[in-house]
Amino acid sequence: MRRRLPSARFIYFTLFLVGVLALFPLYSHYKQAAAPVPPGVRLGGVDVTGLKTVEEIRAHLDPIYHDLIGVRFQNRLFMLDPDDFGFQVDFDQMVADAERYLAGWEFVDIAVREAIGLPQQVRNVPVRYTIDEARLRAWVEELALQLNTAPIAARVVDAEANADAPATPTPVYPATVPQPRRGLQWTPGAPGYEIDVDASVARILAGLTSHSAREVELAAREIPPPMPTMRDLEPQLTRLLDDYPAFTSVSIIDLSHGESAHVDGDAAFSAMAVLRVALAAAVMEKLPNGVAAEDPEAQQVGQWLDLALGKDPNEAANQALSWLGDGSIALGAQRLTAFVRSLGLENTFIQGEFGGVAQAPIRTPSNQRERPNTRPDANMQTTPDDMATLLAAIYACTQDAGLLRQRYPETLTPEECATILFYMTHNELRSPIWRGLPQWDERWIVHRHGMSPAQQGDVALVWGPTGPYVISVFVFNPGLVGWEVANQSVADLSRIVWEFFEFQRSQGGPEAGAPPVLTPPPGYVKVAQEYAASAANPSAQ
């Protein structure tokens, strides 16, 4: 009987088994030689090849982790002693973590690479440690109290002549008149910093466990400086106006932010033709359908308002005032006064016709003050604040918002308010407020001015660098200087306000956006043969 020979598969398996058993002593020997930390394995990023005991490893690494670390913030450096916070490295645990690479396929990879001379794959064991983290956090919090800084607001560094101001002639003032400052030089604010305690603690712990990066930068949040506001502008305007050659009051409303600035804005002045803005609002409120094209009476009233807001003579304003009073000037004056009082404008009134005379004024909070005394007209009075508030309300009404829409939601529409602004584009006098603007002939502005022998007033809606704002300026000049000098001061004031908004825009203020397009009401008929084009009425309609 013939013997069967072993199969080829059996022979291959036997040879493989013999080879594995032959390599096993070598494997075991190499494993012992590689302990406790095999090649390529780092402890906290440090190569400890050749160190065979935990004690040797501790002696090599412990001085590193107990060395001082630097904690830096900007240009200041603080030294931190790990021992002050009970910082201890657990080398026993780190070595135990490294020993897991002495088994399994990862060790096979290490052994094969070592046998054939390939570079080892780096494997890192993180630093195991204990620390009094509450004490470390308290240290960082105490440091933060020293280092946290509030942002610094923008400020005026030089209230004297601005070298960048337009080349306007410098008025010649009498020797007894103070020389007014003609500009404000604003400088940006500076950011503040607040230490991020959580992030800083994490960075310090990373520094404590690093063998090389022993200096860390505290984490901090930058606090941007506040955008300059009307509260920053107002005290600067007070300083400026103190030196103006004629008593000048101003009220400014930033319509983009709902903020305002005032200098003697509640001073009583003669209302003059500036009050025609209030007349237009009161008449529009009474018209049942605005200046409707199909209503001849409304069209006639609209023409009176157009002339009153665009031209100087009082006839059209008085015709509109009479219509408001159902044919009576006196009743129209009472109704106009009641209208402005309904808006909270308690310092504004009229007793008779525009250009008329009254024996005694209506008592108001403003005209009962002893100072300032501008000798206002007894027949009609107002304040810069009241006129600024009213024009701001008319603009807000065009946006279906604000005081007029709240008080008269059914009888005064956005379209009627826009018609008032359109009529105001026909005021072709380039007043000091207008001419004070940089590149004034390119600026979107509507305004209504008024004049009397010793007083001037002007209220304007301007589309500025950050959007719309209202500026109302009244001047009492009882012959101290010529009106040319006083007007130049108002022009300077207007430019200063514009430049403030330019600065605000550069410091994060909003973009201005496009100004409104003002169009004539339906069926509009010009009351003048031609108008001068302007940015607010480019087609001279």
C-alpha cells in the first residue's frame, strides 16, 4: 500500500508556523529592549529614547515643567511659577500610556520600521498633570483687573482753525468781538481690551505642559471705540458758539440714530418766515385729500403753500393762513398755534398774520426766561428746537413714521408730507447753512429761512454723509457785527456739523444711502416760470 504525501497547503502552513516561532524570541527580545517607551513615541513632545526607567525620565523632564513661564499682554510680561499653583506632572501615568504601543499592530509597525531602517512614525503621549486650576483662574482674573481697559472715545484735539477747511474768506471782526474758532479737528478713539479668562487659562495650561513654548500671550477681546454721537458733538458746539460774534442757537437731529444736540435750542426767537413750515403741515392736515388734482380749491391752496415755502413775500402765506381759519386770519393763527401745540411744540405760536404786529406775546416756557433775551416778536415766536422737531417729523412722516403720523394717522399722509418737502425745494436762497456745506451746490438740502432786522433763522433737512439730519439755526444780532460776519459764522457752523458726520461715517457710522426723490403732487402747476435746479430738485420742476 502506497503512503500519501503531505499536501502543498500543509507544507506552506508548517513552514509559516516554523518561521513565526523562530521570530517570536526576536519579537519578545525587541519588545523588552524597547520598553518602557518604544522608538518614535514622544512624552509631551520630547524624545526620551535611551531613558529606561520612570526615574530617569522624571529626572530629565521635571526641571523643564517646573521652570517659570512668561505670560505676556501687549508690552507687559508677567512671570508665573508652576509651583505656586501645585503643578505636578504624572510621569508614571505618561509611561503607562506609552506602553500601549508595545503591543498589537502599532508595535509591529514600530518593530518592522526599526528592523528595516525606515523612519519611525511619531506618536505623542500628552502630558498628564495635576494643578489647582481654581487658583490659576483667580490669578488670571486678578491680572485682568489690572489689564482690562475701556475704549477711548473720539475727541477733539484742536478746536482752532482747521487746515483742511474750505478756503473761505476770513471775516474781519471788530477788535471788541471774540475771534471764533472755524473748525473742529476730530481724532479717532482707541479700542479697549478685556482679558478672556477662559481662553487665557487654556493658553497658560498649554504653556505649562510645553517643553519649549514657555511664553504665552493672554487672550483678549478688543472692544472697539464707541462711534461718536451727538453727545460728543454738543459740548464742542457749546465751546464754539461761546465765541461767535452774534448770539447763535442751534438744534441738530441725527435722523439716522434718533439723537440730537442743542446749544440754547430752547431760546425764544421771532418765528419769521420759518414758521411757514408749520403752516404747511397744518394746512395739509386740514385738506381732506391733499392737493388733489380734481379739486380746484386744493390746487389753489397748494399753490399758496408752494409760494410760501419757496418765495419771500408774506401774501401767499397769509392767504393759506386765512384758508386754515375758514376765511379768518385770526382763527387761522389760533388753529396753527393749536396744531403745533398738539405736537408738543409749546414754545411756538402765532397771533395774527405773517408780518403782523401784536401788543403782547403769548406766554411760553422759553419767553419767560430772563436769559437769553433775543427780544422776540410778540406776534409769532418759536425756538430752534421746535423748528428742528417739526421738520424732522415731516421727514419721518414721508417714511410713514414719527410724530405727525402718530398724532394724525388719518388726516396727514406720507404723500402730503413729501409734497411739503417738494415745495421747499423751490426756496432758491442758498442760505448760510446751504453754502457752508462742502461742495454745497452738489448737496441734497431743503430749507426754509426767515429774516428780520435783528434776527435770522433757518431750518434745513440735509442728506449728510451718514444719512438725513436736521439743523435749525437762529441768530440774534443787534448790530454788534455786520450780517456778512454773522452769516459766515453760520456757514462755518454748518460745515462743522457736516464734517462731524463725515468723521462719524469714517468711525463705523452707517452709509448714507440714496436721498429721497421728491416729485410734484398730481396735477401740479408751476407757480414760477422757472426754478434753479438743485440736488433735491434736479429737474427744476
